[in-house]
Amino acid sequence: MPQNTLKKLKVKASSAPKSPGVYFFRRRRIRPGRRFEYEPIYIGRATKLKDRISSYFNAKDPRVKEMVATAHDLKWQKTDTLLESVILEANLIKKYQPKYNIREKDNKSFTYLVFLKQGQGPELTKGFPKPLIVRGRELAKYSAAKNSEIFGPYKSYYILRTVLKILRPIFPYSTCRAGAKRPCFHYQIGLCPGVCVGKADKKEYNKNIRNLILLLKGEKKRLYKSLKAVGDKDTINALNHVNDVALLTQSSSSLLTANCLPELHLGKAGSPLTRVEGYDISHLRGKEAVGAMVVFESAEPNPDQYRLFKIRGEKTQSDVDSLKEVLDRRLKHKEWPYPDILFVDGGLAQVRIMKAVLTLHNLKIPVVGLSKAGKHAASAARGDKMIVQGIKPESRDLIASNKRLFQKVRDEAHRFSIKASRRQRTQERII
């Protein structure tokens, strides 16, 4: 490469923005009847475009040096989130097949995402398509399938798995078998619409899959237009607050962490929400009542932290009084870490009693309640009403964007309390 070309590339790199996006190293290619045109020889993504592109000019790897020496031009495309940059990168690599992306590894070891809309096989669960992660060497048998949707190549299985983990709370889908006798784990925490137990609505499920496919195609504007048309503000908020901290760039590859939900920043320090405690009361006609506490850390359930409280008060006391007793006893355990947010399965009365107990203990912890619009089925989830206290107005949109997280906490607390209550009743019948 001539020194003046290298100098121009460095100058151009210095003007790149410090924002997420996708970048192209390009070379000139002579075309018949034209002077020249540029073609991508390498496509990558970055947390900060300027820092990432500039790092190539100090690289010691011979392959990187060769690629830079071959390039004649730089180009980049900003994205709103790092998640979008991962999706855009995969679509562009598929479109252009850049020389140095393909040389980076055997095409058979690339990772792809496949949706089978029609056809036979375990991948299609009685009209409920699910995403499949496949290697390049397995792709041929899916490419011939009628109406299949294929995305990729993605640079690693880990990246693609994490992308799905980020998107699944926003667009729940099934990975279980239809007609199973027991609900799968993901159904119990709100990530599966209930194909396993026959509770999933086929029309709603496939609409969800279509929206997920639109996002993976990079058709964000079309997706937002569709969501706005049906008034789905929850999904729009969730997409707007996807956790960019979950996408990190390290060395020559971009790595993703496991956090799959939008990140909340609460309090004066703006610290991220990492621990949510959820509470539910279960009983049989006012008898044998138990209180359940479940814990979610970084948006994932942590069963090791779950606790049960056998209600000691009067058997005729209300759920609100039982909740007051449970929270008061919990807060006396100073050895347990305090949560970033408290959640209760209930409405205004439950939220108020929790705030009252916190005040008695001189604690200021935000409280969120979720009153059910119907049963615990996924089809009723959109009508759930959120009640929020102890949170600054500027954080309320972020709370709203995490509605699915709180639905997961609620369903898990309900499952845990019901299971404990049944077990207690069985034990008390033993003579």
C-alpha cells in the first residue's frame, strides 16, 4: 500500500464516531466501462467505531496487516444499539461475502439461524416454528426447505445464542415439544408462550415470530410501524431500551454477555438493577398460607436465594396482612443483601403495604406491583397493569420497558408459592 493511501485511511479513521455500528475495509475494483468501484474486503462491528477502526493500524497480526495493506478506503454505518450492529454485520457479510471474513474461518464452521415456516420434522412444532442454530456444514438440508428463513453467517455460536437470549423476553418463542405433560421451564418464567401445555395461541405466536424475523432482517422501521399500528408500546419500549452494556468488543472479536433484558439505572448513583425480589402469598381457602420470595439477579432466576415463610398470623388474615408479615420478617435478615427493587403480585393495596413496611425499617427501595388482567397465561399478559412507587419520573419509562421481566418474576413467585403450599398440605395430612 502506498504511504499516502495509508495516511488517508488513518485520517478518515480519526473522523469515525464513537458510537456503535458496522465498518467496511474496501478495495478498488475495475469494472468494464467504469473507472472503478469499491467492494468490501472485510466487515466488522464495534462498540465505538473510532476506537475499533483505529486499532487496525497498530495490529501485529500478519493477517490483519495484509488486509489493511490491501484496502483503499474505509466506510462505516452507525446503529442505534450494539444488538443492531450484530444483526447488520451478519446480513452484510451474507450479502457481500468479503474476502477476509470468509478466509477468517472455514465456511462450514460459521453459525446460522434458521426458521422453518412450513414442512415436516421436529423443528416445526405443529405450526409453531422455533429458531434453530445450525453450523454451516448442516445448512444444506435446511436451505432446500420451502419458505425457510436463514440468517447469518454469525461469527460464533456464542454470539448468536446471546442475541436470541436478548430478544426472547421481547419476542417469546418455544423451544419445547408440543403436547408435553408438564410445562417447560421457560414457560414457568414467561419466555415460552405455552406450546408445551397447549396454551399458546397460534395466530399470536406466529405474529411474534414474524416480528422477530423482521428485526433479524434489519427491517427496524417496518417492525416499529407494525407495532405502532397495533398500539404495542411495551415491545417498542423494550426494543428502545435493549441493554447495550450486554455487548462488548474485545480484541479481534465482539463478545456478548448474558444479560438479556433492558438495564435499569436507579438511585443517585445510577447503579444498574441487578437484584429483584418478588413476593406472592398462597393458601387454600385462607388456611395453610405460605409466603414466597423469589430472587432474580441480572434478569435471571436464582433459586438458591429463594425463601419460604410459613404465615404465623391469624388464619383469617388477608393476603395484604400476610404480605406485611412476610416482608417484615424478611427485612430482619440483615445478612441477606437488599434488593434493588421489590416486586409484588398485586395492585395498589399490596404496593402500599410494602412501602409502609419499608418506611418502618427506614429503607427506600422502589416497589413495583403487577395486577393481572386475567389468568397467568401469556395471552393475558399485555393487559397487566403496573403500579410503581418510589421511582423517579425519569425512570418510569425504563420500568415500563421491563414489564416482561416483572411478569417473569410474578409467574415464578406464583409457581414457587403454589408448589410450596401443596407440599405443606401433603405433609400435614401424614399421620
